[in-house]
Amino acid sequence: MAAPGAVCPSLAQASPRWRERGAACCSLAPAMTPPSARLSSSRSCCRVTHHPRRLPTKPRCSQANVASSSTVDDDEACELVRGTDVVIGQGDDDSVRAYLLEAVKNNNGTCVLLLSDIFGFEDSATRDFAYRIACHGYNVLVPDLFRGNPWKKSLPMEDFQAWLGDQAPERVAGDIETCRKWLVDDFLEAAASKKLGVVGFCYGGGRLVETLARDADSCFCAGVCFYGSRMDAALGSQIAAPVLFVCGDGDPLCPVETVRELEKQASGAKAAVYAGRGHGFAHRPESLEDDGDAEDAFALMKSWLHDHLLS
């Protein structure tokens, strides 16, 4: 088991591999409060498309255990997640496509903004992870950070820097802010809890650090950064929300030294460094050893969100 701040050895007994669990869960059952009712009444412009779907293999959400405060059976909770395509904002230049996942029966009234890696918001690994968070009662919004132009594995690596250069930092930051504002001002307007968390992977992890450093109004109550790339450690002192940094010590895209410096500078931050793990192990495990540490990292994230968003 991993402890924040520790270097974690691989688990000897790896749990079943994530990719063998199928995609994730989405319900055909109606929500207690239809998401469209909330979305259509919001002050911001938001276009909605519901498309509940049952995926071929049900994931084993019971292995992660729904939070102990929930009275809903974990398998049942996993089946009751509604997926919705949304477009937030007005006009083609200012609107942001996103995918909204809403827990139905065990909804805890909080939201998590999930910032994807370079493969974008429609990537199956990212959506699987988002579904899994939603299984534990959270509403999860996954925005399209790349305006329909994510990086594709089929592209030659010599084109990567040119592609990255097309992702203007100011535009990406503005899209994240549009989503944050919509979640706080509209989606959570009637919720008993207005707490908001943020989770980021790789590229999204770097943007998480920047987003929290800009969060002067302390809208975010917690963050979880998985192996953030291009993170600026100098921003650590500007981060007020408690952040859990998760990385492997074999990841050249997320140097442990940078993570340790952020842990030192950011208020309430903790680091969990996994021995022998490389980039992407928590949401794209490629070995049985990756799977074991991915399970442990998910459990750490779940506890972190619970402690800072629900306690």
C-alpha cells in the first residue's frame, strides 16, 4: 500500500487488470432529478445531449469499494451513472465541449473537474477513469481541452511540438475557467455542497497546477495530480487547495524532484511516489505491477477526495 510522501514498492499481488474490466458503467435508469432539468435551467448557455449506454462488460467497481458513508450497493451504484454530452458557453469561439458524468442514486452533491492527458476527453482510458470516480458518488466533468484536435498515437512524434504549439495556453486556461465557472455558478447552484475538486493526468496535471495557482477565490477544495507534465514548481507557493501528487520514479516526463518541490511549497500537499512505475501507470496500466499500483493510487485519490470534499 502506498502512503503519501513514501516511495512505494510494487504490490506482489496485482489486482485484475483495468482493461479486462471493460469500459465503465452507465445507467439506463432515469435519474432521480433529471440532469437535463438542471442543465436547461442554468444561466450559462449549455447544450445537452443524453446518450445512456450499456457497455459490454460491467466493471468490478466493488473492488474499489464505494465510500463507507454510502448506503448504496457498490455494483448498483456503478450501474447508476448517467453520461451526457454538453457544450458550455456561447458561440463557437467561446464554447467548450465536455462530457458530464452524474452519479444518480448515491450522488454526494460535489463535482470533480477532470483534465485529460494529450489524448483528449473522448479517449477510452480517460472516460473509464472518470466513470470510476462517478461510481463513488461524484459528478465528473471532462472538458475537451484541445477543441476537437487531441494528439493521436498514429501521428509521427516529430509533429508533436508543432501540435503542442497549437494548444495556446491562454485558450486552454480560458476553457478550464469556463468550465469551473459553470460548475460553481450553475451546476452546483442548488446543491447542498458547493465543493469542487480537480483531477489531472499528464498534460492535464500540468494545467491543474496552473489552475490552482490562479484560484484566488479558493473555488477548488482539493486536487489530485497524476504525473503532471510540464509542471512549474515555482507556482507551488500560490496553491492554497490541498493537492495529492502521484507519480512514478521512472517517469522522465514528471521528475520526482519537481513533485517534491511542489509538495514542499504548496500548502497541505502530499506526494505518493511509486517505485519502478513510469508515465501513465494509474490510468493506462501496461503490466500486472502497474495494475497493483494503479489500484493503490486510485484508493489514495478516493480517500483524498473524500477527506477534503465530503468530510
